[in-house]
Amino acid sequence: MKVRVEKLTKRYGDVTAVNELTAEFESGKLIALLGPSGCGKTTMLNMLSGILPNSDGKIYFDEEEVSDLPPEKREVGLVFQNYALYPHMTVLENICFPLKIKKVPMEERIERAKKMAKMVHIDEYLDRKPKQLSGGQQQRVAIARALVKNPKLLLLDEPLCNLDAKLRVEMREEIRRIQRESGVTTFFVTHDQEEASSISDYIMLMKLGVMQQYDHARTLYDEPANLFVADFIGSPTINQLHGVWKDNGVVVDGTDSVCKLNKEVEIKEGTRVVFASRPEAIVIAKDGQLKGTVKESYLSGKDVLVDVIVGEQSMRAYVDADLEVKEHDVIGMNFKDKGVFVFDEETGERYV
Ligand SMILES: Nc1ncnc2c1ncn2[C@@H]1O[C@H](COP(=O)(O)OP(=O)(O)O)[C@@H](O)[C@H]1O
Ligand SMILES: [Mg+2]
């Protein structure tokens, strides 16, 4: 099922938690709602489920407007961060529960619950109580319970944040697999950009209740809409050097050479800008346009990363392992076309 929101807004008194959000979410996809804590992800999810009435705007499931439909009529499956399993019920009873509420006959509900337990790989533990399960297993039960009603929409609010690092990566892949197998349109809330990028078909990145960009993870990385997106996505984070626009390039503060761009750009001479570069977009070269002093060089996995001081600012670059750079070396740097951007210093708006 496709989901569309139109100027969707939620206000709590003076706080606007979600602000005039308009977007269309393709059917059958896994969509990550991403952003820092407090940006409105949970509020957005709860408006989709109907738990939280919206203040303004509209929600459509396919062509039907559901803004005023109560949660039980929206046919959505919800999974919370703390799983919220019923402690006194067994795994099987937990998964069956939503069907019991819907008065599905006993035999059918057991059959459907068992099928779902199998899909989430929890079928060996049907007789256990939640406290006899690990965090990852409890999460599987919560997902099975959400899916057993055949919901049109699956909503997961930071479902992995209580798990340890290794299990989190494992469950991430499991959620991806379960989503593919069930084909249900899924919203997955997280504040972890790496998690969002690895799991989702699309990412919606939010800041203070406002959507910043909605696209494939790769597009957010390669073509960020603004400085906030460029900064939020990617690890190590994007380099940001402040400077002034001059002669179709940037004069970084504390230096006097111009880092020229390869294409003509219309920016007013003298504009304060942020010259941003991905660490892999930098090429070390003797006659490089930008000079800096190496502060530190270290291994990051199989790659060598160097911290470089330019004027009074610092940046990071990947260098070839066979290129020997040491502390205090003065190096030159050139920039590739891809992974290099110029933003307005004040507004964060992207020029290039
Ligand atoms: N019940 C509430 N009453 C007042 N303000 C709230 C309430 N719930 C959330 N907020 C505020 O709305 C904003 C968004 O919250 P939330 O959707 O929980 O963010 P996130 O899930 O991205 O961390 C925050 O500023 C939060 O303090
Ligand atoms: Mg939240």
C-alpha cells in the first residue's frame, strides 16, 4: 500500500513536532525515518498509526484519506522500542493475541501465528515466556505479533536500540529479510544514519519537524540537499572548511590560494561559504591547490586516514597506504568533482 501525507502537522502547544510534511511513500518499500533525537520521528510514526491525532494536514493510504480513522481501523502493525510483549503469555499466545481480539477462530489463529513465528525464526520457542528469551528473540516475537494481522503498514520505532552492537547488525538484516518476504510497506525509525542507510530503500531525513530530503541513501550521500544532510549522512563526517567565494572557487579562511571548481558557478563574489568535501574526494598532490599540515595519520580498517590542519580548521582525508605522510608534513590537496560541495555559510543552502 502506498502512503501519502499532505502538509502533515503536529503541534504540542508551542512546539511544532512535525511541520507541514508533504511526501509520497511507494508501496512495498522500507522507509527509514531518520534524524536527531527530538526531530519528530516518533510523532510522525504515531500519526501514521492513528495513535496520535494530527493537528493539520492529511494522510492517505492509497487513495483513501485516513486522517480521521481510529487506529484499529487503519490496519497497521506497530513495534515499539521496548517490545511491549505480554510477560505472562507464552510466545505463541503473544503472537496470537491480536487475532484473538479480532475474534479469529482458535484453530486459524494458531495456524497463522505459527506461520508467522516460522518466518521470523522464533518457532522453536513457542512455549517460552518473554523473560526466557534474549533481546533479539523478543524483538522477533514483537515483529511477528505486528505482522500476524496482515497489516497494510508496518511501523517500527527504534526497534533495535536496546540490542548490543553485534545483534543490532544481525537483526537489521533480519528485518530487511522479513520486510522483503512479507512485502509490507514499512517505516523504520532510527537516529543512526548508518543503520538507516544499510536497511532502507528510502530515507526521509528530518530536522526540527521539517523534512530535509527524501531519497535513496546513496542520493543523500552523493547529492545532499543542504549542509545539514551532508553533515548527517556519512562516516567519517564530511569536511567543512569555512571561507569566501572568489574567482569561481573558495579561499579557505587562513589561506590565500583559491580552491577552484571545475564548473562555472553563479555565486556572488565575497559570499561566506562552507567548502565541504568527503574524505575520499581528496587527492594528495605536491602542487595541490590547498596546503595543510598533517596532524595525525592513522589506520581506519584497511585505509589510512590523515587529520590535516588548514589555517585554523581541521579536515580528514583518505590517503594511499604507500604514500608516506607523517606528522608535521606540509601537503597539497586537490579535490575530485564527486563528493565536493559548496554551501551558504548562513543558511546551509547548497550552491554546488
Ligand atoms: N506529548 C508531548 N507533549 C509535548 N511535546 C512533545 C510530546 N511528544 C513529543 N514532544 C516534542 O515534540 C518533538 C518531537 O518529538 P518526537 O517525535 O518524540 O521526536 P523523535 O522521535 O524524533 O526523538 C520534541 O521536541 C518533543 O519534545
Ligand atoms: Mg522517538
